[in-house]
Amino acid sequence: MRRADTIASEIEEAILTGEFADGDRLDEHRLADRFGVSRTPVREALLKLAQSGLVEHAPRRGVFVRHPGPVELIEMFEVMAEIEALCGRLAARRISDAALDELRAANARCRAALGRGDADAYYAENEGFHRIVYRESGNGFLASEAGRLHRRLQPFRRLQLRARGRMAQSMAEHEAVVDALAAGDAERAAAALRGHVAVQGEKFHDLMAGLRRAAL
Amino acid sequence: MRRADTIASEIEEAILTGEFADGDRLDEHRLADRFGVSRTPVREALLKLAQSGLVEHAPRRGVFVRHPGPVELIEMFEVMAEIEALCGRLAARRISDAALDELRAANARCRAALGRGDADAYYAENEGFHRIVYRESGNGFLASEAGRLHRRLQPFRRLQLRARGRMAQSMAEHEAVVDALAAGDAERAAAALRGHVAVQGEKFHDLMAGLRRAAL
DNA sequence: GCTGAACTTCTTGTATACAAAATGATTGAC
DNA sequence: GTCAATCATTTTGTATACAAGAAGTTCAGC
């Protein structure tokens, strides 16, 4: 793999884990030293991150970490919910029996992780579940766009899932999704996924509380 | 503006106008000579285009022009239709009277361009119309994503609109959109925009015919 | 004491030089 | 004559050097 790509991943990781705070300027020299490379691959990495929206590139000024605020987060979740709903609607018509089994297996692993209280494993399996739905939409472009957004929102989903009882509720929603897909009911699958992802009611407050705690 | 950005725009232009055909390798040296700069800004431009999906970057091999095939085009239009439908659904509730007037004015300019047979002006005004709808969704993230996709599909919309009578039909659909938005009818606005953008029935054949002609 | 302008310094943007890898050609063996 | 292996060439990826612009500082003037 190109150094520039691995560097991009590592910077992304550092931003998402909070090592770089909102508004921080990412100095090319410092990053080059940190990774033991020259500025060239660092620049490529930063430009790539700028395109993904994780940082902002101000010409001749530098690149700055740009954490989404509450408004932008709500906006992104609103879009994500509709994208997932679309995946569900299409998948309900196109999904294969084998994929349905994959979903059930992913759900079983989710439930096991939940039982063990293993949050990390839960998040990983949860992501796997959603990626299967994306793929089974039968629309490769849609699947890749959905994956991109999912990845971008992943850390914020985690914030939201920290609230008491949310993980169990999330599990139940997954099963409703599988039921609707198995029944081939496009509108029910769409509604189940939209409701699962949308940030509304209690979930809104959970997310805001998570944001405030993360800001500390 | 940075040289790298202007170069990216120019390469993009060259790809969309067909100067670079599908599968062509974009040589950094040649491009650097062509634009009278070094390889550095050319590389930045190519990496940027790779992220937007216009070219494919094969590590250690080079970047290759990657025109979407029929399947990928249909997939992208399917997603675009749903994104526009979502914009319409939200805009129906949130649009301002001033924006409605903007839409009517854009439509009037579209009609004027159609009357003059000025296809370029028509495309420009058509894009303006859609961008207003995106903006009035009240969701800034959605608007920017919609704009990105619109821009990516723009040249193929043109192919499709070449078919006899399609431009007049497109105009009529715009007016149905405005009517639904003015009435605050979210579902009708969504359906009108979905139908306007979706590639189905006759439009599918128009697009394929345009693709074949463009391939020559 | 404060404001403003020039200067210094620091950082980004671009050019060039070098290293490594992939492709293609050439030569030798079968 | 064909196939394979090695070598040369070409091209990407990275490092370094240089140029230009922006921000902060200092000094002069009011």
C-alpha cells in the first residue's frame, strides 16, 4: 500500500479518537516527522481527507480539523436514514436467501456481543449487518455511497449507542429489518431502516449528551 | 486559486468533452508539459479526480480514465432520483415564497432558452433550477451531496435530453415540481422529482442511444 | 499608548532530484 | 521457433530544494 494512504488512515484515526480537536491546524512538517516521511505523502493524505470532509483545506493557510456540529450531524443522519431506507426498499426485492442467512448470522453475533457486553465487537458486527443490506440493494454505486456515509458517521453512532438500553433496542430493530426483508415487504423494510438510523426523539438527546461528554 | 485545482478542472473538462477516452492512461509528464507545470500539481489534481470517481488510480500503475458503463449509469441515476425526491419532500415543507419565485424565474429562463433552441443555456438554467431545490431542502449536507452527484451526471443528462421532444417534456415536469412545492405537497413533490430524474421507459433508450453515439 | 506599516519568519505550493517498481525488450536456452 | 529469464526503460512514489504568500512582530509616527 502507498505510504500516503496508510498515513491518511492514521490521521483519520487520530482525528476520530479525539487526539486532534476541532479547529486544530494539522502541520505538514510535524506530521511528516511523526510518521518519519517527507511532506509529500503527508500532503496527499491531507488532501484526501479534505475531500472526504473530515478536515477543511484553506488554500495557503493550511488544513484544519473540522468536526461536524450538532446541526450538520442531524443533517447527515437525516440523509443516512433515507439512504438506508432506499437500500432496504431495493434489497427487499432483490435479496438472496443466502444473504438473508448472512444477516441472521450477523445478528446472532451482534446478540452474542451484546450478551458479553463487548461494545467493540457489537459495533463491528453491526457494521457488517448494514454492509450486507447495502450490497443486497443490488446497486453497486448506492452501496459504495452508503458505505462512505456509514463510515463517516460511525463514531457518532457509537456516541448514541452508549445510552442505557439503546443497544438492545438497536438489536430488536435489526430483527424487524430482517423480517421485512424476508417477507419481501419493501415499504416495511424501508421504514424499519429509516427508523433505525434516524435521529429523533430520545435518540436526539442521547446523541447530544454523547457530544457534550466527548467535548470534555 | 491553486494551480492544482485549475488543472483538475481542466483535466475534468477534457475527460467530459471526450478528449480522453475510456481506459486512457493519463501520463503525469505529458500533462505537466501540457499545462506548463511540474508533476506535483498534476498529481494532486489526478488524485482529486480519482476521489470523485472520474478516473481510477491504480497504485504504481497510473491513473486511467473510467467512464461509467450503462449499468453504473443506471445505478447512479437511480440514486440521484431518490436524492432529488428527498430534497423535494423536505423542500415542500421548508421552501420560502422568495425561493418559489426564484424557481419560477429559473423556469421562465429555461423556457426562453428552449424557445431560442439554445441548448447550452437550457442546461445551465436547468442546473440552477435543481440547485434551488437542493438548497431549499433546508439540509446543507444533503444539498452538497446532491450537487456533487448532479455535477457528476450532468454530461449524461445532456445525452439524454438530446432526444426529440425530451427538453419540452422536461420543462413540463419542472412546472409540476413547482406546483407541488407551492402547494406544500411533500409526496407529490417527491414523486415529481423522482420521475423527472429517473431513467426508465423511453428515457432509458434515449440514454443508451446517446451513449452509443458518444462512443464514436 | 495606540495605530499602522514594513519586515521577518513560518508555512504552504511548486519544482526538481532520486528511489523503487512495473512493463517491455532482448538474449539465451531448449 | 518459442519460451523464459534477465536487463533496460519508463513511470510512479517519495524526498528535498526553492519560491511565494500569510501571519506575527517590531518599530516608527501620531
